[in-house]
Amino acid sequence: MIRHWLFAGALLALPLSPATANDTTAHLAAGGLVLVKNDAVEMESEDLHISRSRVQVRYRFRNTSGKDVTLRVAFPMPPIGGPGFFMQDVAIPVDAPANFLGFATRVDGKPVQSEIEQRAFAGDTDRTAWLTANRVPLAPHRDEARAALDSLPAARRAEAVRLGLIDEDGEPAWTLRITYHWQQHFPAGVPVVVEHGYTPSVGATVGTMLGEAGGDPETATRYCVDPPLLGTLRAASRAGRHYFEQWVDYVLVTGGNWKKPIGRFRLVVDKEAPADLVSFCGQGVRKISPTRFEMTKTNWRPDKDLSVLFLSGR
């Protein structure tokens, strides 16, 4: 770990999850593809697989307009940096300046070469040009950015402070917004299969208050923790076995930007270890293997995002 989405005019500013214990590792919530609002392309199906080690999505699109169209498709990375960012540990799974989730895409089985847009904001003001002109790397979480700020001439560094690019602790204070995007051709009537995957940013705590006296009602509500699971945790605690929390968030509401609701949606959550516990909000969830849980929907338009809680014992 290293210490320390936005397309067609839409910016997703996602908060970090609240801590339920000390020594918390925060996370960065990502999600699926975003398409310019249109009346041509339908999402016939979405198959989403989530675990702590991998998020994998397979979409099947169809252009029902009667003529070929080319549209821009984007994957917005979670915003990174900003005020307070360096006050906590944040799970950044891949050591790369721009692609810190290891995002990759295939269309009809072939890799896609995406364009990358990077914009650095101090508050609501775009300061990309200033940072670039002064040879400061845009990734605020990287040591190179801090080193470049430290090497600025005194007048330039004072200007950076005045512009809100350096905080009172001398840390980079801007927020980096990154979007991977490409032009996608959708032939009339022909299905197009788009797959993408990435390593999720996983939040964690060293323990859990779920099942303890007083409990943790906020966490229980967020992840729809049911009474049987709380009972399991209480029994484990009495036996001297304790659990810690990990969580993955996924931005589902971007699936509402298509011509019609998603024709068929399938979610599989994999806890990976049979002895681990998992909880998330959903209807009609069924267990399909010792570690995997499935939820399916038809003609569905998501109205809220997905939060998945994993509990591991020690």
C-alpha cells in the first residue's frame, strides 16, 4: 500500500467510508463504464463479479437505432487527493501514477487502448496548467509530486500555497481526477461485448463492533447486516474468536445513463474464503457456492450504489 469517477459533465465526488475502529485503512470507490447520454444504445446485460482481489464486469450492448453510431465511453477513476487525504492510510492497490487500480478493457475480446484525461483541482479551480508548467507531477500521492514541490523556488512555492496546492503541513493539497475514455463504434443491431476489470481499493479496520454490546448501527444499516450474522459474531466473540472488517464499494448508478434499464443484471459477490462472512444490501440473494453469492435483476435501473462488507476472523 502507498500512504497517503466524470464524463459528459458528471462528476462523482465519493466520500471515504467512516471508520469503525482505530487503525483504519480507507478506500477509493470506483464502478462501471459511463456513456454519453444517448437514445441509441441499450445495455442488454451486465455481469458484475466483486471480491476483495478483483472486480470484473462484462457488458453486452446493442444499438437499436437502425443506424451505426460512434459514442465516447469512459471509466472514471476515483478522485484521489484533496484536503485531509494524507491524514489517513488509503488503500491504493497498484503502484502507478495514473492507473492505480490496474484498469484494463477489452471489446469483443480485443484490448482497448484508452486515452487518459488527468485534471488537478484545488477546490473547484482547475490548476492542471500551473502544475504542468512548473513540472510538478499530477499524482498527489506520489513521492515525486512532493519532491517537486519542495524544489520549487521560494516565490513559486508561495504561489502554490496561495493557490491551494500545498496545505499547512506542506503536503500536496489538490485533487486529481482521472478518466480513461475511448471512441466506441456500435454497429446497428449488432451486439458489442465490453469487459473491464481492476483491482479494488479495499477499506479495512483492525476489528468490528458488530455483534458487540451497543453494536455499530451505522455499519449494520449500510451493509444490511441481518440478525443471524450478528448472532454468529456474538457467538464467535464469546468463544474468543474476533473478526475484522474489510469493504469494497462499487458505483452502480452509472448504469442508469443508458437508453433503457439494464435488460439483465447479474451480481456475484465472492468472499473467497469459506470461513469468512459477507453482507450487502440486495433482494433475492442466493448462495451458489461455498464462497459466492448471486443476485439477478431484469429491466433494472440502479438507484443507489453497492457496498459490500467482508468479515474475516482471527
